[in-house]
Amino acid sequence: MNRLFPSIGSKMSLGGRFIMALLAAVIAACLASGGIYWFLLKKGGAFIPLEQRLANLSRLEEMLAEAAAKGGDALGHLKSSLDALKKSSRKFPYDDFRFYTLNPGRNKDSSTGLPAGRLKRELFARGKGVMQARLGDKDYWLVFTTLPDTKNLLVGQILCTASADAFFMHFWLAGLGGVFLLCLLAVFWGRIWWRRQFETPVYRLIAHGRMAAERDLVWKEGAGPMPPPLDGLVHVMAQMTQKARRMISLALTSQERFQRLFLDSRDAAFIINPEGCIEEINPAGVSIFGFENQEELFELKNTRCLFASVKERRAYLDILYEKGFVQDLPIRMKRKDGEYFDALITATAGETGESRLGLVKDVTLMRRANESIRQSEERYRRLLANAPDMICRWSVKRGRFDFVSDASLTILGYAPEEITASPDLLRKCLHPDCRDKVVDRWKKVSKGPMHITHSQTYRVIHKSGELRWVSERTTLLPDEEGNADLMEGLLTDVTLQKQIETALIEGNVMVEKTLAGLPVPVMVLDREHKVVHWNRAMASLTNVNADEVIGTNEHWKPFYKEPRPVLADLIIEKNWDDIEEYYGKMSLKHSDVTEGGVSCEGFFPNMGGQDRHLYFLAAPIKDNQGAIVRAVETVVDISDRKRLENELLHLSITDDLTGLFNQRFFFATLNREVESAVRYSQSLALILLDLDFFKQFNDSFGHLGGDRALKKVGGVLQKMIRTTDLACRYGGEEFVILLPRAGYEQSFSVAERVRKGISRLDFKLGDSTDNASVKLTASFGIALFEDGMTGLQLMQQADEAMYQAKERGRNRIVFWGVGDMPILPLDKDD
């Protein structure tokens, strides 16, 4: 100062010199920053105002759309347009810009500078537009549009550099920081003067401050040399800053977690502002309410148009603001196209105005599925109610009947509710001569193997006192854990059959007289195997009159295409080996009533003009010396009973929409196959597949179209699996395939065939052939059985693998614990 201004500096005190030096430093910093500002503003190009950058983004979006519309080499068209723009305007940031095409293939790590993961899925979901995203450690503007002839995206990527205004704001702050540093240098420069004037008062003031904040400023032993008093204050401020940063980090983590939950929810998640307008809504909400994008919902003045009834909306809001929340409130809502749908709404009221946030769950499909199940159960009950046989279900665990059909009133004389109310009533209906034997058989069945049918015939006492014969078939069924759960039984009134068997024993003469008027078809053969009796019921059953067969041995013609012995022929010959050979596979068994009698049943196509299931009972007629003189054979048409049994069995184990086996049959078979794999050390695989984007498919085609699609997919599964495999509909759009004796290669081969088969299916919107076809894909999860696993664990592993396939891009196969398999291209010949 003395050198620059000798006349002034010599007269100034030390404090005045300090103030003059500080003013000179501030003036120099301002002049330097102003000069740099003028140079950058005039020379241009490096920093562009924010308004100009937004205009560039709009222009770039137009250029992308033009390049995509031209087709062909879209990147070449775009580069030519950018070169022309760069020559015409120096304010377009061409140097920090890159462009490329993005395909929907396998995800890549975002550290490469390209979009990946959820960001990539969001780009393909929007199709075109402008958005800001973070790639690697930098922020970029992404301008993108869909190429019309492919599914790829044309993407422009601009580094988010600061605008001119923001840059110079930071520049001035940096200038002020420089001034602050100069001030600190000036402070140290004047430290001698400071100590000379204020040393004693300052140290005294610091000592009082340290006593007041002793907990924060006490220097701990072992932490190094004790800092000066002012450095202690800086140390405390640094600790407070670190705590504040940790709090901010935790808040940002919580915000990111909430944002992921908000965006990934399958239900409509919404936020309403105090004015009653939609402030935020997730993509699922846009889809559920039938809008094309979020902006359409943001433009709504209120949410009244989203409710089916203003009265219901008012009631919902009254409950919400009275209690502060609602949970799973049933309500009718409305989509953009006017379609009503059932929903469950869960919401929490805000602090001001009409603000609130919550979830809307579309339960229309669930209720339709419940209604379909209810109708199926009604059909099942009608079949049971009209069945001539008594159907009952006994709970082994509870020791009582869970179900008894209406036929009990005909067979036993007791209503179903009487039997279910008194578990011991059926035992009391048993004839005393066979009661103990039948009960012991029931106990043995309840402890025996599963899924095996046990038969027995016994007498019962009707409520009216009448004695009747019933034939019982019982099967033990397990629960989900494989333990004995239910005994399902079918009781058939066979009193008439037993009466026939008894009549055969009474003698030849009485038999001949009785057979002529019996409603049951009967034929009698003599020792030469010639027909001696052919009653009217037999003629009606076979469409063959008695005079055509009596006296001949052509009684086989109505039953078989080629000559072969009937049961009565073999009874006369006592040829038990031939009986086993011809009828061993037709439920052959010896009669309990008639000595030497046998019975069987079988299917006979085109019998008397139609397909029939017939029950045969043959017995010998002996003279007084015990020699067989004749044989009688009765035939009972049990087609209706067999048809009913098959319908009941089909309803209980199959899915009526796809024709595949249902979930109940799958779990029963899974437990058996797991036991077999353990017992014989065999391999076992399980494939779980789920159709991709099936909800959007339903939205496009309607639920009837969705049902047709599920039916076609079921046909693909039936066609592509092996003969030893079991394909089932697990529920909704999920299917499961059980592959016995299949390992890694076999299970992948089956899954790949099914995946290709589904991908080849074409679906058209509407009935017109001009409409574009839509493809369906599926995600597959495969789990391989290992020692010590249960069926439930195998299912859980396949389920986890399937969801990994969903997360990795869908339309792929993932093995649990191994990873996903490459997607093979469709063969041209397929």
C-alpha cells in the first residue's frame, strides 16, 4: 500500500490498510468475472441459455420423428439433419450429443451409458417423447421415438449441462468464494495487529463459550494434539454437517423405495391434492381407468367422472374424512370409455382440503371367476341331485359326513340332512348279519393306500323296514399334505340284481317262468351252447328277436364282431382259464350270492344302435346231482350310471375352459410323483408358465377373447408335451407341467416347444381378417427335484424362477438356481 499510494499509506493505521486491501481484492474479482462473462456471452457456443436448450430439444424431437418416418437408414437421415443444423446454428450442442437405436432385447448394465432395466422398459412403454434420466454418473436428456417398421427405438441423448443462467449463477458464487478466501488471507495478514489489540478479551470470551458447550467442545485424550479454540468450533460444525448428510441420505433412500413401490404396483396408486385433482398416478392406474397417459388424468378438474355413482363417491369421502382412512371399501368405478367395473379402494386422508392417497384394486376378473366357479358348483350339485346312486363324503379327521346326495332318500329312506346330523345312522341301517364285516372294511379303507377303489356288497334296512342290497365303491383321498382326509363313496341299489341271482338258485322251471317277464335282459344256454331262452328285455336291448337266436349258437353276434364265447358258454365248460383270458380285464369277479357265478362289465360300441356300458352276470343251473345242465346270463345296461360317473370324475379333475387337468388333480399327482422319485431315485421336473401381459390382452380382446386365448394355449400344451407329462391349468393365465423322469435337457426341450407354440399363435381384434394379428408370449420357470425336497418346495422354486423370467424381459425360460436360457429363433418350418 505504501508503494502504490505513498502519500496515503504512510498516514493510514494498520486497520485502515487492511480495509483498503480488502476493497481492492473485491474490485479485482468483480472486474475479472465480468470480463469472463462478456467473453463467453459474445463468443457463444459453450454455454447456451435454458430457453435455447428447450427449443433445441423440441427441434430434436421433430428431427427424430422425421427420420423415423423416412424409414430405411434412420440414423443416416438424422446425422445429415444434425450436420445441416450445426452449420446453420452454433447454439445447437452437437458435441455433447449422441444418437443410436435401442432394441427390446436382453438388458445391459446402465454403466455403459445406454438405458437398461426399468428405465428401458419405461422408454418402450411410452414409445416416444422427451425425458430426463441418469445414466452412469451423469444426467442426460433422452429424446426418443419408435421406428415404424420395427420394435426398436431411435434415441437422441444429450448431456444435461447447466444453462447459461445457472452457470453464471454458480460462477458468481465461485467469485464470491474467491473473495471470501481473499478475506481469510487478509485476516491472517492482520493477525499481528489483531493479537496486539484483542488477544486477552477474545481468549476470555472463548473460555466462557467452551464452559457453556463443554459436552461438544471437550477434546478427548488420544485424539491427537488439542486444536486451537476456533478449530474446535470448526470440528463441531463438521460433525453436525456429517449428521445432516446422513439424515438427507436416509430420506432420499426412503423416497426411492416409495417411488419403486408406487411405480411397480399392479393396483392403481394415486395422490390427490387439496383441490381434489389428481397430482400423481402410477402406470397401472392409467391402464385400469382406460386412459392413454397420465396427462389426461392430471387435466381432470376432479375425480367424479371416475366413479359410477356420485352417491357412492360421497359416501366414500364421508367415511374417509370421518375415520381418516378406508380399507378395501367395495365401490363401483368407471373407465374412460364408460365401462363400469368393481373395485376395492384403500385410502388415507391428507391434512388439508381434499388431499388423500391410496390404492384402487380392480376385482372384476376375480368376481367373474368366482361367479364361474359358483355356476360350475351349481351344475355339479344338479348332477349329484339327479344321480340315481347315493354319493357321500366322509371326513376321516372329523368323523362325520360332509356331504350326502339326495339319492339317500330313495335308497335308505333318510334325507341327506338326517344322515349328516347323525354320523352313526348309516351304520344302524346295515343288516345285523353283515354290520361288523362292513364296518371293519370301512376302517381298513380309512387306513389303507390312497386313490384305490374298494368294492363291497351288503344288505341295508330301509327306513320303511324293507330289506335292500347295495353295492358300495369307496376311495380314500388325501389332503394337501398327503394325509388321509376324505372317503368318497358311491352306493348303488342292486336289489334287483340280487333278486335275479336268488331267482337263479330256485330252479330251472321257476327261472324260465320268471325270466320271461323280467325287465332285465336274460338269455339261457343249454349244454350244447344253444339258446333256449331269450326274453323280451334282451330282444329290446340287442334289437334281435328271440325267434332269430333260439335254437342256435349265434348269441354272440349282438355283442361281438367275431365268434367268441360269452360268459354263459364258459360257465357251462367250467373253463376258468378262458374266463380270465376273455374277461379278466372287464372287472371280472365271482358272485357273492350265486355259487359258481361270475360277473363283469364292459363297453360295447354300436350295441343295439348305440354305444353302451353293460353289466353281465352268468351263473350255472344244476340238476339234483349237481351237474350243470344250463347257464343263465343277465345283461344290465349301466350306460347312464357310467356316463354320470365319468361326468362327475371329469368335473372333479379337469378345467372346463381349457380341457386340462385342474389344480386339485395336479397337487394329488405331484405328491405321488415326488414319492415315486424318492422311492426309485428318478428325476422329476416341474415347469410353471405365465402368459405375458395377459391383462392388456384382455383389455384389447375382451374377456371372451381372453377365454379363447386360454383355450388355444391349453391346446398347445396338450400337443407339445410328452405322453408321460401332465399339463394342468394352475389358475388364471398360469399353467403347470409335471415331467416325470425328466432332467435338465428334457425339461428345457418341452418348455422351448411350448414357448414356440404359444409364440406362433395369432389373435385378431374383431372378426375381420383385415385386422392386425397380436402375438402372445409366456415366461417359464423350471425347477428340478432334489433329494429331501417336498412337492411344495419344488413348486415354490419353479414360481421364483418364473418371476425371474418376468423380470429379465419375459418370453424366456429360467431354471431355478441356474439362470435363463437363450431364446431360440422360431424355425421357418414350424
